[in-house]
Amino acid sequence: MSSQWHVDKTVSLGHLISTLIIAISIFAWASLVDRRIDQNMQDIGFLKEQMKAQQVRTDMALSELKVDIRAINNKLDRLIESKYE
């Protein structure tokens, strides 16, 4: 009985084909992930721009609201003062 290891130095065609298929699959997967990352970066940039624009609109609306409240307050003050004069 021989307990020595034997390593076959030949490479089968099936092994080459399966290795090639695995390599192509990994490349395709990495390419897909790269495209998805690029798309997500673009989407995030677009959302940031939208959020900034929305913040500007909100700030403008808040400023207008403050002006309107001050005007109402002034009118109420004049009305109250005229009633007690």
C-alpha cells in the first residue's frame, strides 16, 4: 500500500472552461456594482440639489410669513390703541 500523494500536472478542458466562466461572472458582477454605485451617486447629487432648493423656498416662505405676522400685529396694536383713545 502506497501512502504517497500524487498530483496530476495536467489541466482538464472542463476546469479551464469553468474557471473562465467564474472569472467572467465576477467581472460582470463587479461591472454591475460599479454602474449601480455611479447611478446612486447621481441620484444622491440630484436629491441634494432638490433639498437645497426646497430649503431656500421654505426660508423664503418663512420670511414672508414673519412679515405678514408683523403687519397683522401692527394692525392689531393700532386697532387696540384707537379703541382706547
